Amino acid sequence: MNRVLYYFRFDLKLLGSLYFIPLVGYLLTLLLIIWRGFSDPYLTYAFLQGIAIPMASLHLISLYSSLYEDGAKDTLVPIHQKKVLVDIGRYVSLHGFVLLLFVGFISWKNEAEFFDGTIIAHLIILFVFYQLIGLALLTLIESLELTIAIVATYTLTEVVTQGTFMPWPHLFVFLGPVYGMEMNLKFIFLGLGVFLSVLQLWRTIAKR
């Protein structure tokens, strides 16, 4: 436990003010949920999908961006290789707990039983997808700015257009019903994204 806390303190010192960006995302999500009320559970869920979950992925992306600073890769890869699973586990646990609080708060305020088994499963796999895909893209592109730009562009386009603009995989849920072929495709694409992300991370970090 002390070692895990030491890692968090080290990350805070390393990232400085960048460390608090996900917190800003959570506060913005909470304010928007309260401001718009709870009459439309899909709108509330859109705030979680489009703001909270993507912002939560910035911790791992920012932490591992140091690998691709000039001359740092050969030195830092062996260090990160030893703790990549610990790092992923730490931040998945941290942000997963925050999302659990959001789900509990929304369920408490909203009388409708919105978070059924399908929505909970979608929320979990979307969260894991974002935690891994940003890190995997970083190892592939080797640029923090470009990685964030790609993730932000996809997310913003999906949220603004409600998943209707581009003919690419649509991962978010904006309207019901949450069953049928369209929902199955979301799970398939998310599962494929998680699998490919793990494969990329294993190839570039864990196996080196």
C-alpha cells in the first residue's frame, strides 16, 4: 500500500498541474449534470461518456509521454516495463471508483432505473477502452499532442453529432433502446479496441 501511495506522489510531482486535469473534467461533468437536471438519463450518460471517461484517460497518457522525450526512451522503457501493469491498475481503480460514485449519485437522483445490466457493461468496457487506447496510441505515434488530438477529435465529433457524422465505429450510447445489432456492434468494436490496445502495449512496453 505504501508503495502504491509513493507512486501516486511521484506521479503528482512529475506531472505537476497536468495531474489535476481529470479532476477538472469530473467537476465539469458534475456541473453539467446538475445544471441540465435528470429528466433525460441519456443526456446525463452522454456527459459521462463524452467528458468524464475521456478526461480520466489523460493520467496514463501524460505519465507515459515522458518515454518519448529526446533521449529518454532507452532509459525509461526498462523502468516502466516493470510497473506498467501496476500503473494501469492504479489509475483504472482510481477512476473506476470515481465513476462508481457518479453512477451512485445519478441513480440516487434519478428515479428511472437507467443503469441496467447493458448500460453498466457498456460503461465499464468504454471506460477500459479509453484507459488503454490513449496509451496504446501514444506508444504507436510517440507524440503526446497528436495522441490527445486524435482522442479529442473522435470524442468531440461523436458527442456533437450524436454519432451520426462519420462512417466509423460509433461507441457511445445517445438514445435507446440499448439492444439489437447496433448495440452489439458497439460492444464488438469496444472489445476489439481493448484487445488491440493490449496487444500494442505488450509489443511496445511490456515485452521489451
